[in-house]
Amino acid sequence: KKKHYLLIDGYNVIHQSRELQELANMDLHGARGKLLDLVENYQGYHGDPTIVVFDAYQVKGNPGAVERHGQLYVVYTKEAQTADAYIERTTHELVRDNLVSVVTSDGAEQLIVAGQGAIRVTAQEFLSRLGV
């Protein structure tokens, strides 16, 4: 049986939620934390391996980082690497042997990952699954 992976463009989802966007305007770290809490609860219920990607490509000298919370992975891209580039590469690697859903409302990104065989989920659709 194939595993189902969920890849989430974290900032894209934050910017599509009025509540998370308002929080991000005051406290970006807090908005990320709130999103991760919501995703962690969702992931705990559904059990699918989940990767939340945050863009850090404009952060000078950032080496990137991966944190693990149970089956939830949080990726901060390295300098000069966009979340989109990370998601495209990871989708390409995973989709051969797994089902992959990508959460983003970026139209170009949706076309690219769909072309690789992934399932597209808009940020709004995912937020409604989270109850936000």
C-alpha cells in the first residue's frame, strides 16, 4: 500500500487565512507556531506523513533546517532556495512510490506538481479541513 504524503507551503497557507495573516503581521513566529499546531493535530488524526515548508530564501547565510515533530516535518529552506523549488523536488522524489498531495494556492505551482502526478489542494480547502 502506498503512503500518502502531504506537502504544505506554510507561508502560502498563512497568507490565505485572515486569522493567521493578522497574527503574522504582529508575530510571524507566532503565526508559524499556530499553523504548526493546527497541522500537527490534523496529521495526528489522519496519520499521513506531513511536510510543512517555510521559505527562507531571502535570509542571508541561512543554511536551512529540518525539524521533526512525530510524523510532522518542518522544513526551513536554505538561502536562495524557495519553498516552491523544495516542494517541486520533493514531490518529484516521492510521487514515484507514494501518493502526494500539495497544499498551495500558487497557480503555477499547482500546475507543476499536478504535472508530476500530485494531488492539488488549495490553501483555502486545507484551512477548511483544519477548521480555520
